[in-house]
Amino acid sequence: MADLAAVKRALAAQRIETPSWGYANSGTRFKVFAQPGVPRNPEEKIADAATVHRFTGVAPTVALHIPWDKVDDYAALTSYAQSLGVEIGAINTNVFQDDDYKLGSVTNPDPGVRRKATDHLLEAIDIMDQTGSRDLKLWFSDGINYPGQDDLRTRQDRLSAALRETYDRLGQHQRIVLEYKLFEPAFYATDIPDWGTSYAHCLTLGDRATVCIDTGHHAPGTNIEFIVAFLLRAGKLGAFDFNSRFYADDDLMVGAADPFQLFRIMYEIVRADALDPAYGIAFMLDQCHNIERKIPAIIRSVMNVQEATAKALLVDREALFAAQRGGDVLEANAIFMDAYNTDVRPLLAEVRADAGLDPDPIGAYKRSGYDEKIVAERVGGTQAGWGA
Ligand code: LRH
Ligand code: MN
């Protein structure tokens, strides 16, 4: 039987990072539905992230995206965040939105473009030196649309050279989390399409290069928890970009489309004793809230991760391992499903109350009037995000 006191301690110590861009306007190629009260600058995004932390108690860091969150003084931005009770988390690079990157960024046939892209990655580390961030999050949209468009092998040589230069610039306490994605915006071959490619580059780079799993970046039917178990065993899992999807990279609220998958993923984390922040896995959200209010959506997403984690922590691992060793297929599955079918909401309400928080974060947020306040205050200026 799981030790409930230990489960509650683990839940109280859980840390989930929210994305600055999750608070800004977003959409699809068809439409961006702007919302009232959306942040107009990094400070307002950080204020919204601090609000999510205020009501959940487990989201004390916010990831930035450069240049979406470009400011003149990152040390001042960091102090501002700290004054609101949060820290700056991962720094995300962006080599996917510049005209020069049509045929690729660090893999582009043009050495001048490769230089420009690599310089952006190095600039992000300069920013990390000012924000105190540990993680440089690299995602490359690089790829090709037609067979023969470019040489697949040569593009890997170019990618490897840029990663090496970036890795060698890292400070002692900094690391790379290298994200992969099956397709989009490239529709024939992506240069880092899957976990194996990211893993291989990370092995080549060194200890401070780890893989980032974005849960929306796999072919349908991919067993993501297997990838988690494998990378944990190899000591190469660095981070998650949590979201959920029904079809492609839908970036919906994590746990919304497939809460059972999220439970299976968090079980592999718990089984490896990798939940504690000291283990070093960054649990980040990477989502777009195209039609729903953004702050309550992110609060709900944090709660979905907490619920999946609580269920995973309740798996009676001793009994499970015994059934597995004994080849008792049905018993093993039953033990696993018992935990998943446990209503953990009362337990999480207790954990929140023990931390002096309202057991109902969404209700508390609604009663706080924060949504009305930002709608009233954030008038004029240019809203941040897509279509800005
Ligand atoms: C790419 C991605 C990446 C981010 C972007 C906002 O699809 O998942 O993590 O840079 O979304
Ligand atoms: Mn992502």
C-alpha cells in the first residue's frame, strides 16, 4: 500500500513550469481569437504566471521565449519576477520565425544563415547568465518538404556543428534540453524528428545535453511512456513540454485529451524516483489556449498534472512488482488501474489546504477578481502573441 504521508510530501514538492506564451494570444493559421486582458509585455505575462503559482502553489517558474519576451534588462525582469514570488525558468530559442530560415536555420545551405541562427542560440545563453536560468531549450523547425530538396546527411553535419558550438558555450550550471518533433512546419523530413535523433545528438554533445519530450510531437499511437522509461534509464531525460492532442500538435491542455496517457507517463517518473525537483527533470507546460480563458486553463492544466501524479504515486508498487515477477498479467494490470481509477481530488485538496491554499484553485481564482482586473487595466497597447 502507498505511504499517504510520503505521497502528500511528494505532491507538495512538485514543481511545474508555465510558458510565458501560454498567457498571450495564439491560434491557428485560420484565426487568432484575441482575448481581453491578454498581456502586452513580458512583465504582464510574468504577473499572470505568478497568479497561477499563487493559486496552485506548485508553479514557481515561468519559461521565456526569445524574442517574444525580449527586454533591455533581463536582470531587472528577473528581479521583477522574484518580487512576485516566481523565477525565470527555461529560455526558449526561436529560429523558426525569420524569413532567412525558410530553408532552415542551423541546417540552412547558406553558411551566413547558419551563423545567424547559431548566434541566436549563443545570445540565449547570455540571457540565461542574467536570468539565472539552468535550461536552454532548443527546438528546430528545420526540415525539408520534398525528397531531394537538400541532403539529409549534410544537414545533420550542420546541425551537429551548431549544437557543439552552443554546448561548449554553456556555463557550469547550464544545460541544453533538445526538443524533437515529427513534422510541421516541415512536411517531408524534419532534422530532429524523434526522440532517438535528439538522444543521439545529446550523447555526442555530453552530460549537460538532455532530451525534451513534447507530448504533442509524436506520430499517433506512439508509446510515450516507453520513451520516458528508456531515457530515464539512460539518464538522458531532461524535460517535458506537456500538452495534449487528439490529432497533431494541437497544444491543448495537458491531460485533457488523454488523462490515462499522462498517468502512464507520470508513473514512469514516479517509478524512477524522478519526480523530486532535485532529480533535475523540468516539467513544463507548452500549450496554446486559442478559445478558452488562458489563466484558468493553465491552472486547470497544473491540476491535471497533479492529479495524474497523485494517481501514479498511489500505485502499490510492491504488489505490482510482485504480480509482474509472478507473470500475473491480470493482477498486475488491476493494481495499475486501481490507482488510475482512484479519485485523488480530495487528497490534493488536503495537500493544498496543508499549504495554506484554497483547495479549489479555479474557484479561488474566479473569486479573486484577477480576471476582471486585467481586463479593466490592460487596455491599449499591443497584445502579446500571435497576430501581434
Ligand atoms: C514547437 C514547440 C516548441 C516551442 C513552440 C512554442 O512546436 O513545441 O517547444 O518553441 O512550440
Ligand atoms: Mn514544445
